Amino acid sequence: MSPDDKKLNAEVPQPRSSSRLGTSLVFEGQLTGHEDLEILGQVNGSIDLALHDLVIQKSGRVKADSIKAKNLFIHGQLEGQVQAERIVISETAVFTGELVATKLSVQSGAKFKGTVKISKDYQP
């Protein structure tokens, strides 16, 4: 492999790995990882994906002591304390709890009950 080939390979972004918790799955406990996660099922506990994306789909139901994620997209139900760089609460979402985020978007139709703290810096 020539030095130019090595340089080209180094510049190509690596694909991000992701996982999915299916609609019939129920997880209880502490969930940590180093990849993106899509939740369609149910989670009770805590989630630490500080450097990765978390998507709670319409069928997803999450009750969490704490959640850390780089980007959080809520389409289903979430109850708990959340810390993220960016949070998007869609029109189908139901959120109850506390949010700490650098950027927050709440779309028309979303159900929101809780507190918001906008922070300048996200610290994973």
C-alpha cells in the first residue's frame, strides 16, 4: 500500500455502528455502550451513551434515572433526567422530567412536563 493510499484510507470516515432494542424487548438496569442506539421497546434504569446518538421511537417507552447521550431524539415516551448536547422532542413525544442540553427543539404537538436548563458546554 502506497503512502497516498494510506492517506486516502485515513480520510474516509468510518461507519458508525448502531444497535436496536426491538419492540418486544424489555431491558432493566444500567445500559452503557460505545455506539448509537434505537429503542423501540421498553427500558427501565439508566442509559449512558455520552458520545453517541439515542433515538426513542414512537413505540419506545423509557423510564430512566439518568440518560446521557450526544444527541437524543424522542418520538415515544420518556420519563427521567436527561443530559445531552442536542435534544429533539418530536410531535409524537411525551416527556416528563429534567433536561440539560446545549440545543433543544420541541416540535408542535409534543407533550412536555418538566424543567429545562440550557448549558453552553456539553460534557460527556
